[in-house]
Amino acid sequence: HFNFAFSMAQPGDEKQKEGDTPQHLNEYRCVFRESADSLYILLKNSKTKRAFTNTFTKSTLKEMDLKQPINKIINLLEEARCGQKPELSFKIAFGDAENAEQQNFANLSKDYAKGYALYIFVGIDNSYFSAQYAFKLLEQEQSELDILRDIITDMQDEIAGLNALKKRGQTGVAAWYTEHTGGGNLPMLGALLEPTLDGMVTLSADKTTIIIGTNGLYRISMEVNFTAATGSSHYIHMQVNGSNIGSRMGSANGGFGHISRVVRLNTDDKVTFNTNHVYQTTKDYNCFTVEKI
């Protein structure tokens, strides 16, 4: 049986302003979940790494005068935590974990001390009903190694976020050539310019597809000229995910002239250059460019 506390809202209790999440709550990751026909609650401080948790069975919740289905109680907790409804409040405080008596928010501490439990107080106050429910969470035991792992994980996440933000603001360019004769998606035989921005693009195994690695605005350009043939009534398309973004019809003047388009691309988008025929060409006669701008 897990400890809990229930009390009616006390006169003078502070009301949470609409849309206002208390600053100290922003330091906590909150989890409210139905598990094995019970309500599981976890609050973890992202700075200190202390975690507080408890599981409330349906019988315990009924003793707290919470007789609604667990999913409804979770909705109450989430809506109160978000602070979007003026009739709901969500407060936390610390108190002696060994004290099994009913707890009142005014008698608890805003500061943690060793051996304290964390109490969540969810209040309802409208014209026809007023109540406050207290959920007692016990501190999880964590070794120094567990805490160190959490810190390292947070640092890695922060570094990854900073790197992603940095990449979004950077520019880069890459260019390839082909020596393919015939139709289909043209393979990029070699690089005229290797990508200047790490992770910007990669080539598929068969080199016919340029895969975008970083979200952003891109300029896609191409030009194909033939080394000997004067050309004919052929076509070439620049494509993103199989859809045309630019086309040139007819190669009767010795190749396909310059085409360039600016498009917004996302990670894993695929760029291809598709034609029904190109004549002999070498790297001095063609260029396919992807530029992040």
C-alpha cells in the first residue's frame, strides 16, 4: 500500500495564473502513465538528477476520492501541470517521507532535504467544487554512476542540439560529373567538389541518388553537354523524391543547357537527374551541383 494524502483546498492557497507554469516545475520531467491497472507517476529533476516516483492502485485512488478512470486522472494531472485552465493548479513541495499523516501544502518545504518525499498538489477550484489532491512520491535510490550516466546523456543531447542548430545556419556546396551514355537516373561518376559541409549530402550505393542530410534551402543545378554528338529531341529532369522540379526538352544544340532551382529540402529527401538519353560526355562537359544556401 502506498502512502497518499488528500485535503480540501485551504483558504489562502495561492491560485495558479492561467497559462503560467511555475519556474521550478520547468526543471522537472513529468511522467503520468497507466501501468498494470494503476497510475504511475515520475518526476525527475533535470539539474540534480533526483527522481521521485510512486504507483497508485485503483483502491488507493478511491481512498483519495479519485474514482474516475485512470486516463481521466492523467488528463487532470497533465492539464493542471500545463497551467492552461484557471480553475486548476499544480504545485510541488517536499516533506518527511516517514510521516504517514495527512499533509498540507502550507506545512511542507519548497526545498529538498535528505529523506524527504516529493508531494504533488493538484487543486480544483470552481463555482461548484473545490478540492486538493496530494500525491506522495518517494525518492528513487540512484548510485553515483547512475547520476553520472544521466549527466553524460544530457550533455550529449545538448551537444547534438547545438550541432544541429549550427548546421542549419551553415552553407555548403558539392558538385559531381557523369560519363554515362543512355537513359535513366544519371550516376555521379566522380566529385568535382566534395561536400564542403559535413553531413550535408551523401550518395546512394549506385551513385544515382543524392541524399539530403540537413534540412534547409538548396539550389539544385545541372548542365550537360556532349563531346561529339549534336543531340536530338531528348529530355532531362531534375527530380526531388521522384517529382520534377526542373526540365529541359531537346538536346539538338549539343546538350542540355543550364537548369537551376531553389527548393526547401528535408533530411532524407532524394535528388536525381533523369533522362531518356544522353550522348557521350565527360567531366569537362557536365556538372551537377547541390548547394545549401
